[in-house]
Amino acid sequence: MRICFLGDSFVNGTGDDTALGWPGRLVADLRTRGRDVTYYNLGIRRDTSADIAARWHDEVERRFRTDEPRRLLFSFGANDCASDEAGHPRVPPDAGLHNATAILSAAKRIAPVLMVGPAPILDDAVADDRVRRLSDAFETLCRSLEIPYLAIFPFLSACADWRREAVAGDGTHPNQKGYAALADFIGRWPDCVTWASPPEA
Amino acid sequence: MRICFLGDSFVNGTGDDTALGWPGRLVADLRTRGRDVTYYNLGIRRDTSADIAARWHDEVERRFRTDEPRRLLFSFGANDCASDEAGHPRVPPDAGLHNATAILSAAKRIAPVLMVGPAPILDDAVADDRVRRLSDAFETLCRSLEIPYLAIFPFLSACADWRREAVAGDGTHPNQKGYAALADFIGRWPDCVTWASPPEA
């Protein structure tokens, strides 16, 4: 099975001294349970929904030239909500929803898709208020597209390891305990278990 | 510092149950020694020099939209040498050298570049004879371009962990001990130490 993880710095695993991030931990767990998974981490720091809309298809197409079963996971939105120099969101929520609709409705024609909601920025309360609302809007969108959606904003906002490591780091990105907590949270999500199961199961 | 690793399945870390591959191990080692490194693993299974020539610039450009110091590392060639259905190399050596010249001469204008030679395929002796010759030709090319080059074909051909894990796996890709041995071999390469050093050092 080939999995592409597309998103922002939280998908990239920025700040993780183990260099795994949560996608690496999720895949290592699948592999040690005997699953033949190859993964491509396509998280890019500072990427908004607009950046991902512009690149995801090209980058996925190059990695899915295979008859192997394919899976896609997206997670973005925090950088949409970050403030630009004028204090406005880098991508307005209407545009973010438009981008997410375009991405997800095309992606589901290629492979089974999961959407993981945006993470909190933590050191910007105004931006995090936007993230919370965008996460809710993405949840409604995904329900209408019949794509499983997991909100992580409430979990991470209350996760002591995540918050502590972010404060000790750059204010936003955790280190290995935070990413391990998120990998565990996503890995126990029943829709993720189903999505990662072999097609014949 | 932002590092892009571009290449084939051996860069991707295919077969590694830890989901790190050698780039993940190299970066984890740098980070635990206090270096603020973000990395992008852009290895794709089955990619030849032609595939990488077609995509590397787009994928790197999207990841280098930053003022942070940048580094590029390439490693390809094994898939050029693999046999197509007619028994010929998938990419003839002249074309492979042409692709490598185009990639590397453009890349060195963007960031400090390292080239790591192609890995053996192991379960195809005819193909590996081609890999050995292509590795030598890449070494000559890199000398003329003043790009540091590390041949890994001889090291991996003699590496017991690499060979044992490849046999236990799909015949070509090792698992965690093999990738750890390669990460160590590359990490101790003096040109790699210099390349990964902070610009101010």
C-alpha cells in the first residue's frame, strides 16, 4: 500500500528530533504489525490550502504510478488562519473552504481519503479562534463529501505534552512527545483503522 | 536549515520498519546534536534519472520559499540500470549522464549540493554491473562539476546487514539495520559533515 500525506508543517513533523513526525510513527506502527506500507510525507512548512490545492495532484500522480493500493490523507488550515502583515488571515475562510472542496472532491476519485483538521498555532489567540471555526467548517464540508474527518484542535489544545514542547520550541511546533500523542490519537481513530486496512480485509 | 533529499526508493527508505530510511536517521542525528533542521524526503520508488529531472525543480521550489539556509542531496541511478521488458536498461547510460548533468548543474546554482551514488539492486547481476559502471561515470561527472560524490555501491555490496535484510525482504530493499549502516556511512563522509554545517561555522 502507498500512502501520501499532504499538508503543512504539522504533517512534515517540524520540530521533531526523531525526524518521524506523526505520519512516520503511524507508518512504523503499521509496518511493525506486518503491513507492507510505503509512505510519502508531502507536508510543507507554511503551506496554506491554496498552496496545497496548487501542488497536491502533481505530487501525488508521480508517486501513484503503481498498481498497489493507494491512500490519501490531507491535513491543512492552520496557515490559512495565521495572520498576514495586515492582521488578516492569510487565506479567508471562504477561500479555504473552496480550496478544500476542490482538493477533496478530486482526491476521492483517486483513492480512499481521510481529512485531519488543522492544529492550533498556540502563540496567537486570534488566529486560533479562526482555526477552531475553520475546523468546524471543514467537518461540515467533509460530512457532505462523505470523507471521514478528525478534528485535532480540541485534543491538541488540551494536550500537555504538545503545549509544553511547543513552548520549549518555537512556540507552535512540538517535539517527539507531542507528535507521539497525535500519532496515537489519529491511529486509534476508527476511520483511520478502516482506511489503512488491506483492501481484501 | 532546510534539506531536500531527492532520489529513488533507497532515498524513500522503502522496506524500513522504522519509517526513517537513511535521510531520517541522518536528520535525527543532526537534530539531537542541536541543529535546527527541517527535511523533505523526495525519494520516489522506481524513479529514474529522467523522472527526477522532470520533477526535482518544481518540488524543491515549493519547499525552499524561505530565507533559511538550503541544502540539496541527490541519489539516483539504480532504476536507470534496471532491465526493461526487453532486457535493456530502463535509461541508457548516456541519457542518465545527460540527465544528471542537467540536474546537478542547475541544482548547484540553488544550494550546496551533494550526490550519493546509486545502490546495488542485488537480485539482478546484469543490472548491478551497469550500476557499478554508472556509479563510476557519475563520480567523474561530479568531479568536473565540483560536486562532492560518494559511491555507495562498493560499501553496500559488501554490507552484511544490508544484504541479509534485502534477501529477507523483497530482494533489493533492506530494513532498519541496512539503512542504519548507510546513514552512518554517509554521515561520516567528511563532505557531508561540511555540507550540513551551519553557514556561519
